[in-house]
Amino acid sequence: MIDFTTFYQFVFSNSSKPHKEGAGIITYMARNTRTGAVLEAMVLPALEMGGYSIERQVRLTDRLGGGRHYGDIMAQKDGCRIIISLKWQQSSGTAEQKVPYELMCLADVLSRNEDVHKAYIVIGGDGWTKDSFFLGELNDWVNTTEYVDVVRLDTFVAKANRGLL
């Protein structure tokens, strides 16, 4: 049985890690977003099991239209660097509206930075109403040569766990 008090203390503790710089990307400690932290806690063990080294809350570039763009996770294995953006939708809300913009921003990062090889948007939760569109058609609507893979949480965890990202 899971002790949720201990789990939440683990997920939401230690918000004062310093940043590190390297390879043109600045790494900062995770922001304290409650559902995002829970989703991150579900994904990190699979990445570690798959042999990936990980950095959290990685400063990527400035976003299209302005503002800083952070990747939730930067995973690396065998010289391949992968940006992972996590989106949780527990009830109808704004996460669905953020997915197309995040896809465009990640495609922009891939086109500008040859050190980053791939990007995923991982969608979790049961509040999605447009998930079929995001999973099957969104890339057709965004005019870019860079491919950002939008996947469900369970599909991503299975691939990461086997080291097949």
C-alpha cells in the first residue's frame, strides 16, 4: 500500500537546488506544480530503468512569441538527447489548449539545436477530450519538418522502460 503523505513529501520537497550550465542549455530545479510533479514522479523511474540520464526543468530557448521555454525533462542515452514535456489533464481545462503551442515550440528547439535529437509530449490523465487528435493528427496541422511525438503516458513509460525512446 502506498503512503501518500510520504509520496507527496518526496515529490514536493527540496525546491532550492542550484542551476548548472552545460552544452548551451541551463538546468534549473523543477517548479512546484502539483499535478506536473506527480506525472514527473511516474515517468522518472521508467527513464532510469531504461538507462537514461536525466535533468529536470531544462531551460531550452525563448518561446515563440516571447518568454522562457523549459523542458520538463531532458533525457540522454548513447549521445542522444531527448526533450520530454509532460501534460496532465485530470478534468477539462487549459492543458489541451497548450499542447499545439508546446508542439510548435519543441519543433522550434529541434530545428535550432542540433544537440537535441528528439522531443516527446507525454499526455496523462483522463480529462482529455482532444487526445485522439493530438495522438493522430496534430503533426499534420503544424507546418514543420521537425517531428515531435505526442504519446500517452502508458506508451511512453513502456518505451522509456525498455530504453527505446
